[in-house]
Amino acid sequence: MRELDELLTRYLESRYPIADENEKAAFRAVLELPDPELNGYLLQRQSPSAEPVAGVIKLILNLPRA
């Protein structure tokens, strides 16, 4: 989905460069999720059980739109 790609790109461009190593590792873990699971998290239909992933998903969803 294009909208989900935009969310991930926005995070990558605005937040990832200033993130600490733990947050960067959590973002990489987000990118490794199966598409249906990732879509569920980003569309807020599911909640991740792993705290680092949940934290990054929350950051992604709360970034201001350009």
C-alpha cells in the first residue's frame, strides 16, 4: 500500500537519522515483519507484543504529515 510506504519513508527520513541504536534495530525488526502483520500494526488493527517494535510503530504513526 502506498500509504504505508509513505509512513515508513517519513520515519526513515525524519526520525531514523537521529534514533539511537536500539531504536534503529527496532525499526529494522519492523521492516522484517511479514506484510500482513506490518499492515495490521500500521492500520492499528493489531498491536505488537514486542515493546521495541510497539515503540517504533507508535513513533511512525505519530509523525506529523509533511
